[in-house]
Amino acid sequence: MFNLGWFGLTILFVDWTIRVALSVRIITRRRPLTTSLAWLVIVFFLPLAGAVLYLTFGEVRLGRRRHARYRELTRGLEQQAAKLWKHRHFAWDGGSAAVQQIAHYGDAVGGSPPLRGNSLDLVHDTDDMIDRLAQDIDEAQAHCHVLFYIWQAEGRAEVVGDALARAAQRGVTCRVLVDAVGSKAFLRSAQARRMREAGVRIVAALPVNPVRMLFSRMDLRNHRKIVAIDGRVAWTGSQNLTDKTFKLDEKRGIGPWVDAMVRIEGPAAQSLDVVFLCDWQLDASERIDDVTQFLPVIPRPEHDGTVTQVIPSGPGATPEAIHQALLTAIYTAREEIIMTTPYFVPDESTKTALQAAAMRGVRVTIVLPARNDSPLVAAASRSYYLDLLEAGAKVMHFRQGLLHAKTVTIDREIAIIGSANFDMRSFWLNYEVTLLVYNSDFASMLRFLQKQYMEVSTVVTLREWSERPFHHIVVQNAARLMAPLL
């Protein structure tokens, strides 16, 4: 009994030493207050397990060598491209004072200026997107660069895979980068084997293995969706390379997934290509010193067209880019903000910005799926409703599938669309890409799509939410404590 007592005291001493040491580290990391407090709660109230969770997920560990290499590679390519666009008179510095603030900030943190002379097409049908993308690949002459978080191993995604195989066989350079976790099944599929045999180079982004786990977090993923063809045409948005059968769960009422993509012709297509090339170099072991070979001369625009700015973010060189650009846009709003997202777990600054907008008279509407594929994220999302509703914002639940489109329109003047959800994971952990479009015509088109979502959505009222069952409140607020992990 004496030895057992000493053993127990030793375990207790080690446990509390770890908790105190981790608490000191959390406090000295200078992160957002809510994130630090959440981790302190997890470390103190989950003995040992809390320490394991923090050491695994608590810090953005990309790996020092990878981080340094990413900074080196991105800086060189982005600087070359920016000089080229300026020389070709694509860089844009017009617009209202509010637009200029957002554009200047995006240029400072994202590395890409707003570019004029673009033509944008909003595509919101899954099958139509796949067919049109395959057609663009069939017309490629020089290169096809493809990056997706998820590439469905079976189904209509094979239409795109077959188009890439045909392109490679006729001499087009085809590079495909897919996330090692999100596209795990595809990387081992017969579809991928056929593409490789045809000459398509396929690389896994951020591979997972025991050695890498010692130096970097495994849940830092490449969540971007980019296709860039010949430096003339590009695609981006929320849709993975999946069809309408993806994760369809009729028993739980989840799906089909509802997405929105943008097809771009013009210099912004080249900006997306630069983002792809920066990612490609890290995992493909291919050094690209001269980006100009991928940025062909295209006709100088006679008018501004649809001014578009590409903002990438990730745990490397630009961890705050999309988050801060979104905050800047919210604070410039004067009349209306409409947002759609499948996952809404905002940090305190984003929540406060939305509350402040609603309280100063801006019509703030947030549209979320009524049913989510992640019950934990759904519960955490709902914990924010009351604060927003009391400030005067409107919250709506989309009823006809899992609304996966990540969109924002502001005052019918600015449109934001891309791969980033409005949650802490997209803001700080994943590699994401977002378009900021400074064009009232495109903003109105996107707003029209948002209005279509709203027509088949149910309004969540303040009275209804204030009177929800007590056990729902407990579950939702408890899930909110896990926000740093979501």
C-alpha cells in the first residue's frame, strides 16, 4: 500500500506538472483569448487526454524546413508575377474608398493585386461544372494544373480524369495535386492508375506518415479547389471533384451537397495558377524558378471588366490573409451582408464584426444547412445564434441539401467566394483560396443565387431560439468549447 501510494502521488505530480507547463505555454503563445481559454479548459479538465490533444492539435506546427521553404518559394513566384501583371497593365487601383481598403489589404497580405480584364461565370450545378471543366481540359494546349481537397474515386469525376488523360497523351503537361487525406481513396484507385499511365503526374499534398507526425500536425490540410489551364482559364470555388452522390445520406437527411464555382478567363486565372505552383513545388520535388512560362501574354483589356483579386491563406506565409480580408470587408458594409457557409464556427473578432454590423443597421443574413454532416460542428455553430439574433442579424436554415457554398456579398458591390468556410480551421489551419470580386454585376449575380438559397430556407427566430430546450443549450455551448479543434 505504501508503494502504491507513492506511485499514485508520482502520477499526480507528473500530471499536474504537465498541466501547469502546458498552461504556461498556452498563455505565452499570444493567440486569440477565446482560443487560449478553450485550450486551458481542455488541458485542465481532461487529465492526460487534454495534454495529448494539445500536443497533437494545439499549435500550428507545419515543420520548420517546410515552412521556410514555402516562404522562399512563394515569395519568388509572387514577386515575378506581380511585376509581370503591372508591366502588362492588369493591376487595378480604382473603385470606391471602401473597395480600395479591402484591395490594398488583400495585396499586402495575399501577395496578389486586384487584376482587371477578367470575365467570370458563376456555375452552381454539379454536373454542369464537371462537364464544362472537362471541355476546358479538352481544349488545353500547354498545361493543365489541378488541385482539389477531395477527388472522388468513382462516379462522374472520372469524366475529368479521362479528359486529363487525353490531354497528356496529346502532349499537354498535366499536373494534379490532391490532399493526401481528403483524396486517399482516389490516390489508390484504378482511375488514378489510368491517369498516371497516360502521363498525368499525380502528387499527394501534405502526406501523412509516422515520421512527419513528430514534426508537424496531421490535420493541417490543403483544402483549396483550383484548376488552371494554359494561363488563360481557371476554376475555383467550393466544389470538390465530386458528383451529386458524394456523402449522400438519405436516412440522416444529409445531402445532396450544394456548391458554387467560378470559371475565370483573364489574368486572375494566372493568379490562381501561381497559387497552384507554390503548392506544387513543396510536395512534387519540382523546382520552378521562372513563373513567366506559365503566364502567357493575353490581350490587354480595353476596360476594367470584372476586377478580381485572388487571396490565398494557410499556416505558412499568410495565415491571416482570408480572415483579415473578410473582417475588413464586413466593417466596410453599409447596407447589406449575406453569407452562406456549411460550417460556421467564427472566432470572437468575426462574431463581433457581424454583431456590430447588424447593430449599426446593416442587414446581416447568414444561411446555413439545416442538417450538417458533422453533428459536433453543427452544435458549435448553433451556440453562436443567440448573440447574432439579439444583435439583429438574421439566421436561416437551408432545407434542400447540405449547403456547401462559401459566399459573401456586401452592398451588391463586393462578392467573396472560394474554398474557405467561416470557421477557425479555414481561417488559420487549412490552405484555402478565396476570390474577392469588385464588380456590382457579378456581386448581383451571386446575390441572386444566395436569394435562391434563402427562398428554400427557414428563418430562425429570436423567440424560438431563446426557448429551445435546456439540454440543447448545454450540448451546443459544450461543443463551442471544442472550437479550436473544429
